[in-house]
Amino acid sequence: RVSTATLIGIGALGGQRIKVEASLRLGSAVSGPGCFTVSSDPSVAPTHCELRRDGAGYALVDFGSPAGSFINDRRVSGTARLADGDLVRLGDGTQLKFRLDD
């Protein structure tokens, strides 16, 4: 069974904890349930990426954002799996730690 997850903000987002259930869309112009708005980093695209849960766990889907999405400093092209403890970076400086919940 795949549990829920939490993104923990680092740097400018330090201390923020964002719950991830079935999916979470991230960007500078997203709003509503299942979304997290990043307004402090101009390199984050309006609809930057999404974290999605499936039977195998979680994956990050990049929506072709110009500045890119990264997992542990490796650029994501399309979809990439996430593991507990991975460092997610959006654009130039938005950093989040991915943690699976118990």
C-alpha cells in the first residue's frame, strides 16, 4: 500500500510542510485543492510540475518548464520516480525534501 507523502520546504520555503495525497500540482500560477503556489521564485513556471501517486509509489511529472524540475540535481525529462528523502528542485532555487509518511 502506498501511503501519503510530505514535501518539506528548504531555503526560501523553509519550515513549510505540504501534504501530498493522490496528486499535487506545483507552479507560480496554480490554485485550488491539490495545488501549491510558488510565488517567491521567478524561474518557476505557471504550471511547473506535478507529483502523482500510483500503485508503485510517487512520480514527478515535469510539464516542459523552461528552467526544469530536478530530483537530486538530475533534470527530469517527462516522468521520474520519487524515493523517500529525495531532494526536489524547481527551476533555479525552489527546493523541497520528499518524505513518505508512515
